[in-house]
Amino acid sequence: GDGRGSIGGPMKAMVKSLVPAVARRWVRRAFEWRWLRGDYASWAEARAASGGYDDANVLARVLAATRAVRAGRAEWERDGVTFAAPPGATPLAAVLERIAAAEGGRLDLVDFGGGLGTTWWQHRRQFPNRAAVCWRVVEQPAWVEAGRREFTGDGLEFFPTLDEACAGLTPAVILFSSVLPYVEQPRSVLDAAVRRRFRHLVIDRTGFTGRGRDRLAVQHVPAVVGAATYPCWLFDRGSLLAPLSEDYALVDEWSRHELDGRHDYRGFYFQRRSGAGR
């Protein structure tokens, strides 16, 4: 689900306020070693060295946190960690409002790999007219089952495949929020989105490396966030984004500051070019 790969804003703010800049650089180096380990030759190799998102403990943790958000005991959650304060303004929030305005006040969106609706719960208050929001999460079957059982409503729906989420229509927006690094074939996923002809394509909280090639690591999440391990891509920017350029124009780009100081975490907003084929 959304939020794979970082500790949320409140913890980042606390670290920044309490730790001098020189020490923070050391913390970032230390956290990078803990969070992202290895340079694997294949997904199978990285998968064998990790637990993965089909670990039932991951779903149980996110399920409990999402229930707390729904019940009003927390404002939002990320990776199963709950936060009492609203997330505040984010580049993604601004982009979603911009898209809704361009779409006549409606937000018809597919959230690929959206967990139990993490991003929907996080941004729900900026769209008080829920009748104008259709938020379709595409996830693994166990997550879809939990989402349909407990959280469907107010525009939030769950589907096991992109085909089912788009059955009979093409929603205006597809969102990849911290999910492309955690799928085996991210470029195939992006290509499938391009073929669907979404008018807006948004990528958020995605890590890039300056090595000139992708790096496949295993992400180790500390016990405070749930003690899990996942295969994780760090992308070569050019090779990931260049295939989009024929059909999409880059409208906006932003930096997402993470505790990992060795990689560039970024977000992008693309609009489909007028008359784009394919």
C-alpha cells in the first residue's frame, strides 16, 4: 500500500528539530544502510532474501491502523503507523486539487497499490463532496477482501486488477504512490497505464539512484515501523520515465524528503498529450 518505504512527516520533523545538521547527515547515512541493503541480480533473488508484502503480519498491522483512522482515533496512517495530526499540505494534495478542478470538480482515480486506501484516508478532508470522488484501489487479493469487507464506501472501492478497476470506463487519473519500487515489473505496469489512456498520471514518493542503472535492494523496516523486509527498486530516472514522453507531457515535479539521504525521492505529474495514440 501507499507509504511503503518511509517514516512519516511527524517523525521527520522531530528529528530535524532535535538533531543538528551534521548529525542528521550521519543519521541519514546510517538509516540508508539499515533500510536498503544489497544490489540483487533478479527479483527472485531479492524476494528470497525478504518477507514481502504478502506477509500476513503486514496486512494485519495496516488493517488495525486503518480501523483506528476510520474510528477517529487517528487522523491518518502510513505503513501501519498512525498519526494524530493531519498530514498538512503536500505536493500530491495540490496536484489532486488541480486535477479535480480540470475535471469539472470530480476526481475519478485509480490508486494502484493503494493498500487499504492510505492516500484516500490521508487526503479525504480536502474533498468534502464525496459524491464527486471515486477512488478505486488496486491491490493484492487479501487486501481487496479486507478493503471490501470493512472500508468500501464514500467513493472508496477495491479491485484485484487494473482491468477490473477500469471495467466499462477509463478513470481520469492513475496514481502510483510509493508502489512502483515494490512490484516485480514496474515498467510493464506503467506501460499498461499508458495503454489505458488515463488523462492524468501521477507518480509520488519514488526513489531514484544516480548510478545510471536501476538498483534492486531489500528494504529493511525497523521494528518501530513494523519490522518487515521487501524487495525494492531504486530507479534510473531516464529509463523509467522516458517511455512516457511519447504520450505524456511532464507538468510538475517535486522532491519528497525521506530519511534516506543517499537517493533522490521524487514525485511527477503527467498529462496525456492531445491526440496521443497507442
